Amino acid sequence: MMLVRTYIAPSEIQGLGVFAGEFIPGGSHLWVLNPKFDIFLYREEIATLPAHMQDYVARYSYPHLEIDGVRIVDCDDGKFMNHNVRPNTDFRVFDKGYAIVDIAAGEEITCNYFEFDPEFRGFGEKAIDVAISAMQAGHFRQGAVTQP
């Protein structure tokens, strides 16, 4: 759950991104895992979803690092946070996110997916195919389309 005011807008990184709706001082706690706003989906549940919703889960979820077989989908703007190898946040503590620098109002808030998703392999074309195949093999029924 985002703890700061944000909004969604087109991103120079990819598609849509989440942007600061207010100045966020470096060191601020800006996100927390909250089951009331972050949906926990179990492997068995995902397998029963229609293909288009499995695609949605594949695109917008990340693994729970303490509960095997669970993926999390944020219900707020956090699901639009884009990957950056030099992010302005720190998500190395699984259930918390912090601003590591001052983030100006209107600036895109980014995170490093490698910090909280051990299955993430980057965004090279081959890496995307490998990641999708791995998620489908473990969490999704065959035939689910996981690319836009």
C-alpha cells in the first residue's frame, strides 16, 4: 500500500508509471505490504482463473518471499511502479519500501525488481520469454498469454 500521494501517468520507462503526487523526502517510508490493499493469490487460485486474468496476475504480481506459492497484486498505484537498475526507492526489506533520495512531486517512483522478485530476469526479449515460461510452468495453465 502506497503511504504517499501518487498518480498514474505515461512513463518514459514503459507504458504507465507511478509518480509522486507530493514531495517525498529521502528516507521516507513510502510503501508497506498491507493485506487489505495487496491481494494474496495462491498458486491453486491462479490456476482456476480465466486466461485473461492469469495474464493480469503474470504482469502485475510479484512473489511473496515468506509464503511459498503466493503471488501479490497491489490494488493501488504501486502496481504501476516500473523497474530501474538505479531506482529512487529501496525494497530490500520485503514488506517495506523507502525513498532513498528526495523524490520531487511529478517525478516517477521506481524500484529495482531484483530486490524483491527472485524470478525476475530483466527485460531483454529472451529474459521476458524465460520469465513468462517459468511463471506459467509453476503458476499458470498452459496457453495463458502473458505479454501485452
